[in-house]
Amino acid sequence: MDSGSTVLELVRQIPSDTPLTAVTYALPTAVALDSKPNIEVYFTGGKLRKGFRACHGYFAENMLSQFHASVCFLGADAVSIANGISEHNMYDMRLKQIMIENSAKVILLADHSKFTNSAFIRVAPLEQVDVLITDAHLDKATLQEMDQYKIEVIQVPEN
């Protein structure tokens, strides 16, 4: 599980009795997962990036690369058809790439606003995404483009 507020919200929605094993480099995600009794949590460690509460660097990358996951839940600063998934933070880039490389299925969590953002650092092309979970406000043109990439789109209705 990636870092970021969208992934953290997903973790909060996991029912308490769900059994699973999770790997993350994000401290808030690890703490939220730890509050659920049937979830085993692996926290990568490494250098804690001040102000971001996430580990980065060689030790985090090395540990993360030792795992193979059935599913990767990935956040993004920006998503576009031309540039794929991109980030503002160079420290997250390699961790996200490792997660993608070592997962059987990649699920991208990105609300409609991520599709109007742009970010400096490219993480991966959209071809590497299997499922997009987004909100109900993603425009129809973008939905059609996702269909061309054979990305399953799940739109979460507003509360």
C-alpha cells in the first residue's frame, strides 16, 4: 500500500474482520492497518522523511523489493493519458515503481482532480494499471480513454 491520503482513506474502509497481509512505507497507513486485528503489517523502515511520515531511500526500497503482492494500491499526484502516473516527490517515484513491478495487479486510486494536475516526475505509463478507482466526477472523455487502455474503472458514488 502506497502513501498518501487516498490510500489511507481506503485503509480506513477495510472491515475490521478482513484478514490480509499488507506492506507499506507510510507510517499513517501502517498505524491505521495495525488497528485492525486480522491484518498483518510489514512496515519498510528506512529514512523517515520529515513532515511526510513516510520512509524512503535504500532500506525502504530494498525491503519493499523483497515482497511480491497480489494487489498494489497506488496513489498519484497526477494522472494523464500522455504521461501516465506522475509525482512531485522524487522519493516516492522508485518506491511506486517497485510496488508496480512486484504486484500481480495494480489498482490506482485517483479522484478526478488528479487528471487535471501535472507533476514533474514520471512514475509509470497507464499500461501498467489494471484498475482505476475514482470518484463520480471523472469526465466521460477520460473514461473512454481508460477503456482504450483496457483499464477497469470503478467510480465511487458520492456520499
